[in-house]
Amino acid sequence: MAQTYTRPVPFDDHPLVQQKYIVPTSSIEDLYIRVKKLVRLRTPGGIVYAHPRFGKTYAVRYVMNVLREDYPKAVMLNFGCQMKRHRSEDAFFSVLLAAAGHPGALTGTIAKKRAKLNDKIVELVERSGYNWFVIFADEAQRLDVIEYEWLRDVHDELERRGVRMTTLLVGQPDLLNQKSAFRLSRQTHIVSRFMIDELQFHGLVTADDAATCLAGYDQTYYPERSDWSYTRYFLPAAYSTGFRLVNQAAPLWNAFLDAHKQARFEYALEVPMQYFARTVEIALIENAEHDDYGFTFSPEVWKSAVAACNFVMAQEELRMVMIDD
């Protein structure tokens, strides 16, 4: 192993080891373009849906980060929808207040919490210099009719005060069933505010998608503004002689294809981002000690990493759902 490279940060502190990083995929880029269009057109709401573990939450973080680059002072909020046996208006507005960064999220009556939320959002929007903001509702299939009504009240009050609100419902395909149910029950006010647009979020479906993602590891740096890309950090000697993860797209994709075929899945291969990223992490972390000039990943390395990330086991859980789709 080459001994001439000193990594800039301890191994355990690297974002990849801690799984605190984001690299783009084709589907994430598509989501960003669509969300940016919704913002530009002031569309009041839309649905982003995918099966579990396909990287929806991960994608929302990426989209919010990139939107902040395009609109540095724009207000973007993100809250998680909670599964509860009994719906509580008090708890609902506490969650929204916390998402807005209000210090009094847990205090006051329901009426006061409503007023504090509206005032806080207006304050943030006025400070931003825009007249709009975006709010992401994660795991939105958990929202009940009454919670949509509460959210509608916020939407209407802010609109009366000159603030346009774009709500992105992010969740599982059950959201489409909810939309159909609202239409059948003539609750079109919910559909027209929060469910106008639809976007299915996909995993990786081609080797080109894999290449797009792998290029992110070659082009993302830590520490920021250093020349230590993620790829270079784990394989500095190999990197110095031309190794790049983007060139591993075909063998990595073939490893997923082989696992998919051996499991005899009856639907086309679609790799959720969580399992793709975990595969790359395993390959880099476990092979960092083997780094040397001219080192590269063998097909066996990728096969082992795909097996270790539990991709096949996870797909077994989704088998019937994917067949139905």
C-alpha cells in the first residue's frame, strides 16, 4: 500500500463514513427541475411519490440545498408527518412552528399557535425579499383529512397577507389513492391546493444513472474548497494514477443486474438510492486499506458490496408491490 498520502481529516469523521452526504442522481435532478418550475409558476402544491427506501427524504434535502443556491434568501421549510392514533391540532401546529424555527413551538393555545405560525412565516418571507415560500411534508401519506384542512387554513391566511405557499407532499404511492378519494368525495379544495402536480420519484434504472451518481463521489469534496474528493480520500494512491468511480458504472451496474437475475425478480431492475449509496460506501470503506497505485475494483468487490448492502432482501419485501406497479 502507498504510504505517501496523509488524509486531511480522521477516517471516522468523513461524511461518507457517517452517512451524512448527498450526491445527485438523474431522478433527483429531475425532481429539482420540476420543483423549481412549480416555484417559478407559483403552483400551490404537488405530490412526489415513490416506494420506501428510494431516497425521497434524501432527494428533498438535495433539492432544498440547490434551491438555496438559486434563491439564497428563500424560505424553505420541511416537516415530518407523524403517525398518531388521534389527530391533535395542538400537536400539528407545534410541529409546523418547530419547522419554522419558532422558539415558542410548544407554548400557547391552539389559536395562539396558529397566529404565531402565520406571523413567523410572514416575517421570514418579508425578510427573504420574495413573496413566496416552499414547505415539504415528508411521509405525507400519513396526513388525514382534518390535517389537510388545518394546512389549508394556513395557506388561505398567508395568501390573504400576500404570501404564496407551495406545498410539496412527499411520500409513498398511497398519496395517489388519497387524491382519488378526495376527488370522489368532492373535496376538490384539498386537491386544488396541495395535489395539482404529480411526480414519481425513481431509483436508478440504467448504468448511465449509476454513472451520474458515481461522478458525484469524484466531484464532491471534503473538506469543502479542498482538492480532496470523496474518491481521492479513500483511494488517494489509485486516484493519483487516474482511478475514478464514474468509470466503475458498468461493472457496478452489472453486479446489481446479476443479483436481480439470481433472485428471479419478475420486474425491471430499479435500485433504490439507499442501497446504491450503501454499496458504494462499503466498497470504499472496506478497500481503503488496499489502496495502491494502479488499484481498481474487481467485479468480485462490487458483487460482495451489493450482497452486503442487503439489496436483494429489501427487494423481496417490495416484490409484490413492484409487480402490481
